[in-house]
Amino acid sequence: MSIHPLAVIDPRAEIDSTVEISPFVVIEGAEQIGADTIVGFHAYIRALNKVFRAIFKTEGVLLKDALAQVTKDYGDSAPVARLVNFFKVPSRNVARVSSDE
């Protein structure tokens, strides 16, 4: 594994031993970086991608339950906490649409 000293890597990240990470890369959250991946300059990989999928793409789960799970899994991430709080404001009227509708 080759991680440049100017990269910022979350200790929860799982990085394969064959990965190369360039300078100025930020990996936030419990991300998984697979074998033979090269992460280029200034890449920003974060938990918000997984959080978005968990909130909007999980079939059969109520929004409030998805938000609770996301908070449990990623609650120590400030950007995730801001996103969850955004959805918790009742006046936003956020709704999810099922793919079978």
C-alpha cells in the first residue's frame, strides 16, 4: 500500500494493500477501497455517498428508520449529521418514492 503523507485517511477506512493514494486525497468514513485502485490527486471520498443510498435507495424502510440507521452507522461524521438534521426538519416535506409505484 502506498499512501502519500499529505493524504488524509479516516482510521475507519478499509484500504487494500495494493492501493495507491496520491497527495491531497481525503477519505472520510468507513469507506472500502478495493484492490489495485489508484486514488488520484485531490480525490474526496466520503461517507455521504453511502448515506444517500441508505436514505433514498433502501426499499421497505421508512425515512425515519433510515435516518436512525445512518446516525448509528455514521453519526460521528459532521457532514452526515448535518444531512440527517436537514431531513429531520418537518417543514422540508422530504419524501421518498418507491420504485414499484
